[in-house]
Amino acid sequence: YSNPTCADGRHTITHLFEWKWSDIAQECERFLGPYGYCGVQVSPPNENRVVTSPNRPWWERYQPVSYKLETRSGNEQQFRDMVERCNKAHVRIFPDLVINHMTGSGGSGSGTGGSNWDGNSLSYPGVPYSNLDFNDGSKCHTGDLNIHNYNNAEEVRNCRLVSLVDLNLGKDYVRGKIADYMNHLIDIGVAGFRIDAAKHMWPGDLTALLGRVHNLNTNYFPSGTKPLIFQEVIDMGGEPIKMSEYFQSGRVTNFIYGIKLAQVFRKQNQAKFLKTWGEGWGMPNTNDVIVFIDNHDNQRGHGGGGGVLTHFEPKPYKMATEFMLAHPYGWTRVMSSYNWDRNFQDGEDKNNWIGPPHNEDMSIKDVTINSDMSCGDGWACEHRWRQIYNMVAFRNVVHGTGLTHWWDNGNYQIAFARGNKGFIVMNAEGSDLNSNLQTGLPQGTYCDVISGNYENGQCTGASIHVGGDGQAHFHISGGSEDPVIAIHIGAKV
Ligand code: QV4
Ligand code: CA
């Protein structure tokens, strides 16, 4: 089962990157619940360093000051309100958990919740942590205490990631403080966690820590339910630290997934090879991974980078996301971004630090919704793109079926069925696709959920007729902005 903490029949989460809790609460009620999303990955809810140079970058939230729930996304009361309202709408909350480190070294100040911190003396009274709670020269041997060599696993785990002061998770006291923080969130009603920088923590420390956390809140979950854990481990195959070391504590981020799909939909590797996508490409077991096309780091050249597709390239991005959601492999996450003015100099985006849309006083802007369901005020809201939300529903409908009736033209035109429940045809080629294909579906008329919706028993876009023999005719023009057709039994007229 893809995630036992999702409400019945829901199988995809979205990352509402840098959204305010009050907006997420509304989004659960007005969109994510009705459109079948399982849950939301939310930005780190704990107090962070206030960075003013550059001015309030998104990445300040990866520099914890305390475990008090107060950030630019909102305070504890707003967080509680969000969790309660989302759970009532059958949508789960998965906070991003930053526990490998505190702020960058050096500097001092007061965090988003008013707690003091001092990165010279390693004093974080809001927790409290002192210099005794961090890895020092006895554990990290690089001299400046920073990580330089990713080929040395001990250094990666005991030294500082980009100078972020590294907590000693081997210490009972530190584990206790982190467990208290996690239990606070669990008792409020979250469903699980993204574990930030898991590669930089010892797998044994993580399992010990997870052994101390509560089962999920029985107001929302069956008794005895454990939090769902997905760990950020960037493993492209070239370093000693492997994803597999972390399977014992939960799922792991599959970063190769988005890079390989970008190559296909950028036409650098033929789509026909996707026939064996998943474990057949040397990837981990489907039950051990979370998969995604891009994340908040690699969409802006941080963490891994590697030429992934993003919302800035909508045509191939939609195709890659459609393929991800149609294919049985992995537990799926849809990125939901905001726009920023990119400024490439020598191949590097000098503006990749820019934070979310904000008001004069630097508070995060509300997410506004346009009449066509898209978002305004700089919010990209990929999770609201029709081609994406309809495939989230497709995935829910076909859940439990295998991949059948694979077809390809030997190049960039592919199609496959999910049992007798759904069928997708993709034309990543310049030329037209004009073929009769076996869909595996029962006879009838189906809405193409890429070009339109199924509404009041009718299709607002194209419709497809499946004959008694399961065959249907598909025509997809090579030049189309959306060269994909997807049909499923939940959108049959
Ligand atoms: C800089 C220099 C240091 C120097 C220091 C001096 O790089 O060498 O010693 O100044 O003060 C920010 C700045 C960075 C700065 C650092 C400390 O960008 O320049 O160091 O702060 O002040 C995000 C951003 C980082 C950011 C960090 C903390 O991506 O740029 O650093 O937040 O604000 C690896 C890891 C992987 C990680 C990925 C980015 O294996 O785990 O790098 N990904 C996760 C998150 C990511 C986050 C972190 C980890 C850290 O997804 O968003 O980093 O929590 O691949
Ligand atoms: Ca560490």
C-alpha cells in the first residue's frame, strides 16, 4: 500500500512550498480534499533564523533556532487549525523536519519566534541546546568542521553541511529534544515527516529517534498507526552513502527519477525505453521510494541540480508529471512552486535565493485563486493544473492495477494501460500519432482528462470511443502543447 496514513483512495501528496498555514487550510477544504490529494508537505514549521542579506531567502527556514512553531507561515494556533481542517477534509499534513543542524556558524540574533541564538558559542536557549550538543573536533576531523569530501561517509555525517552547526544525534539529550518536537507535531495530528538532510545523519541515530516517537493521533488515524517517514537522501550512485541504508526507517527520495525522466521528455533518450521504468532501471523497490519530477532545491539549482524539468518549461514538465502519475512505480509527490525572476549569469541563477511572494513588511502573500482555478500573485500552483490534478485522480482510480498493454512506435510515442481501469497515450515526437491501440478498457465513451474534464456526465474536452474489443483510435498532433490523451473508468460518460 502506497501510504497507510493517506485517507482511503488517495495516493499523491503535493509540496505547498512556503505557503502560509491559513492558505493551506483553505486549500485542503476547497481543492485538495475534493480533487483527491492524500496530503501536503509543508515547509519547516519551527522557528528559524531571520536572514536579511539577502532579504528573507526561502532557505532561511533550513536554519533552525528552536522548535517553537512560529515562522513566516504562521504560529502554533494557525498550524493547529490547518492540521485539524485538513484532516477533516481527508488531507494529511507532512512537515519538513530539519533536525540535522541548527543555524549557520557565526552570527547571532533572534529568530522568527523571538528566541535568541548565538552561532559562535553554539547557544540555542529556545530549545535549549548548548555547545555540548553539537559534533566537535573529536567527531569531525576536517579542521574547519565543514564537509568537504562526500566520499567520506563519516565526514558527511559528523561535519557541517554548508557550515550549518551539526547536532550530535548520538546524544540521548538531543534525541529527546527532537523526539519531543516530533511528538508535539504528532499529537497535533500530522501524518508523518519529510526528514531533511537524512544523508547527514547516521541511520542508527534515526531509527533510535523514531523508536521514541508516538503513534499518530487517534482522532484522525487508526490506533497503532506509525508516522510515515520519507528521508531526503541524494544518492545518484557515485557516493558511499546509499539510499538503501535508510530503508529501515522509511521511504527515501529517488532523485535519479526526475533526472532520467527529464532526459526522456527533453528528447535525449527515447521514450520507448520507459517500458521497463522503475526497478527495471536499477531503481529501488517501489515501496521504498518517494518520486517527483523536481523539488524545491533542484528546481533552482540547489541540492543535486542536474537538469530537471520545472514549471518554467510547461510542455515537457506536464508530460513528465503525467507519466509519473500514470505509472505504478513509487509514492508520488507533485511540486507546487512560486515564480521568481531568474537571472542566469554563467549558467547560474543569481536569484535562486528569492523567497515567496511577499508584502511590503515581508510577510508572505496570500494565495489568490483566479476564476479559471489557477493561482495569482506569483503562486505557480502546478498542483492545480488540469493536466496534473486529473492525473492525480487517474492514479487514485487505477490504484492496485499493474502496467499492461504497453505500446511504442520504437521512438518517442508510447502508450500503456493500468489493468482495465485506465489508459494513457503520449506523443513526445514532432510527427503525428495516428493509431488504433488496445486500451484494455470496457466498451464505452471516455473523457480525455488531459484536454478537459468530466463534468455533469459530459466531457469538456475530447472524448474517446473504446470498442467492444478494447480498441480505440487515437490521434495526437505532434505540434500540440498537450500531446497526451488519458482516459479512465472514473471519467466514462
Ligand atoms: C555559506 C557557504 C559556507 C560558508 C558559510 C559561512 O556555503 O561554505 O561556510 O556560508 O557562513 C545557506 C546558504 C549558504 C550558507 C549557509 C549557511 O545558501 O551559502 O553557507 O546557508 O549560512 C538550504 C539551501 C542552502 C542553505 C541552507 C540553510 O539549499 O543553500 O544554505 O538551506 O539555509 C546537499 C545535502 C542535502 C541538501 C542540499 C541542499 O545532502 O541534504 O545539499 N538539501 C536539504 C534541503 C535544502 C537545505 C538543507 C538540506 C539544509 O532540501 O533546502 O539547504 O537544511 O546535497
Ligand atoms: Ca550531521
